[in-house]
Amino acid sequence: MTNEAHAQKPTTTTTVRVAVENTVATVLIDSLKTRNALSVPVMTDLIDVFTKLGERSDVHAIILKTAGHVFSSGHDLKEIRGADLATQQHTFDLCSQLMLLIQRIPQPVIAQVQGVATAAGCQLVATCDLAVAATSAKFGTPGVKIGLFCSTPQVALSRAVPRKTALRMLLTGELLDANEALNFGLVSHVVSEEELEDATLAVALSVAKASSATVAVGKRGFYEQINLSTEDAYAHMAQVMANNAVGHDAQEGIDAFLTKREPQWQNRL
């Protein structure tokens, strides 16, 4: 990450707004007319926003939320209807680029989920590092019901929930409620509608108070090792942990723990 003074500020658009306070960035998708659909313009804006936030050293955690009573209905079907193959390919390539970017930037991204998250909206939740859902939230991949299988959403979904659960959602289009989503690992927290805003912020602040350099090492390492064999994962992560251990913030944190004081992070290795 670069110093904030030299990093580009994220662009706030008519459908994507960004605010930064106390090392936590909030990214808001506001497209009520499309039920917060991941249209090509929205995905393009989100890629710009997350790219620029990923370069900022003053941002330690990111909340992703949407306006209104629906988290996201998925892709904008009006864009897909009648489009040629090249246009369709561009849409789904752009979506894949966005999802990969969310997992590649150093800061954890926390979804704040209200209402329904379907198709690419469900994919977005599954992609985020953490997800706080209201008890009223529902999750699904119902593309099979309209003849367009949720093929790109299943990439994130199948990596977030057990295989049979993913196939149940993909093949039947059935919605999961918030507690099912929690039990199956699609979300990390479930709270009441009234608590959603504060609870999500509390999770973000909890993440943000740690050394951002250490968190970045952990996030990157998690996604690097998850698809390796157990043997290769241990070999790789032993090296990662050794490099982490000799770094400034690890030594500061260990010394602070042993001497019973608060650590003074420099947010560097």
C-alpha cells in the first residue's frame, strides 16, 4: 500500500459512493431502480474504487453495503437480454475481475447485507472476506429458473459453502435464510435489522485496530494456501510466518504482550 497522500482518491459516482473515517472505508452501491444490480457501469466503478482503496495506507478495512431493502439482485438482465456474445463475455469477465480484486487487495472487505442477495449479488457476498447479515436477509442463485445458470456465481459459492449446499442452491434456485447462510459459512455474522449498521462497523473496527501490514499478510496468505495441498500449504505458510515473525510489528506486538502494554503499530513488516 502507498501512503495516503500519494494514493489516488476513489471516484464517487452517481451509483457508487465512498467515505473514509477512522481507517474504515465504506463503499455504498446506490442503484435502487435496478435493485442494486451489478450492471457494467456499477462493476466498472467498483473496480476503480477497490483498486484505489487498495493502494491507501490509511484504510485498514472496507465495508461494502447497498442502499434500500435489497442487497443486490445480481446482474442487470436488461443488459444481458439481446446482447451479442462479445458483450456477454465482457460482462462476465468484468464481474470476474471485480471478484478477484476484492480478494487481492490487502484490506479485508466486509459485506453488510440486508434483504435479498441473489445471483451475482450472492456471489459478491461469498467473495467478501467477511459478511454481516440481517436476520431478514436471504441468499440464492436462481438463474436456473430463467435459463441462465449461475456459472460465475458458483465459483465463489462453491468455495464458501459445502458442495451439496452449493448444488442445492444452484440446481433448485432455493433461497437460504440468514441463519442457514451462517450455518453453512456463507456469512460470518447474523444480527437484527436494527443492529446491522453498528454491528458491521464494530467488525470493521475490530479488524482495523490490528497492524494493517499483519492483516494484509494474513489475508494474502489465506487465499494463497487455500487451494494448495496440505503439504504445500504448510511449506508456503511456514515461510510466510517466519518472514512475518522477524518484522517490526510482530516483534512490537510480542514485546507488548510480554510486557503487558498496548502495542504501537507502525503498520509495517
